[in-house]
Amino acid sequence: MPEGSRAPGWLSQRIVIVVSTFGGIGLIPKASGTMASAIVALAGFAVAPALPAMVVGFGVLGLLCARSARVIFSRQDPPMFVMDEAAGMALSLVALPHDPRWFFAAFVLFRLFDIWKPGWIRTLDRLPGPSAIMLDDFAAALAAQILLQTALRVPFFS
């Protein structure tokens, strides 16, 4: 951790843990990122017009908590920090038809790019600083969006 980094006070620590673990989802020992993504995909389908607000809200909360979460969890990119998956998944769903097939495709593509981390996504993941926790997920969402928006314009898929 950078010199001078310190964990926030007790109440602040609790808030950071609740927010960064997406209400505790990140504390699930296996596939917590996939679970958080699935919850956001389902919620996003239910409240599709609110997806842009979800992207902004999850993104801002994640960026605000990232530095403290690294200190609290004593990890550069804590696996229990899943607010990045929540923000990335929400971004993957924006501007898609309100159809469960498209939302499922967004879920699969986002998780694929987030886990696989091809080229430029891995480069962002390895950047120093707490914002890198969020950047690779935004990049995975962007990659998913590029494929989905391209598929939307192909008559076979639309």
C-alpha cells in the first residue's frame, strides 16, 4: 500500500465493506463476481430505464471505496471487492433491447472479458493505483458492448 495509507474509522470501514462487497455478495467464497454480475443483470432487466443511473452510482461508489478497500482487505485488487463487477455489468446492459436473450448475452460476454482479460483489459488491470480495480471491468463492459452493438446491426441477430 502507498505510504501513509490507513484504514478509515470503524464505521467508515463497515460502510466500505458493505459497499465494496455489494452488500456482502463479495464475501461469498466462490464466484462472487459472477454472482454480483447476475444480480445486476436481473435487477437491470427489472428496472432497465435506470441502467445509466446504476452505472454512474456503482461506478462512483466503487471509485470512492477502492482505496480504502485495498487497505481494509490488504490486497491490491481484493477478490471480495465486487462493486467493479456491478458497475461493469450495468454498463454492459445499457442501450440493449429489453429482451432477456440480449441481457443474457451481455452477462456472458461481460464475464468472459472480465475473467479472460485479453490484451488491453489486462494492461488496465495491472495499472498502479486503486482506480485500476474499476478500469478493467469498465473495459470488459466496453468490449462486450462493442460486440453486442455490432450484433444488433446484423440482420441475423436483430
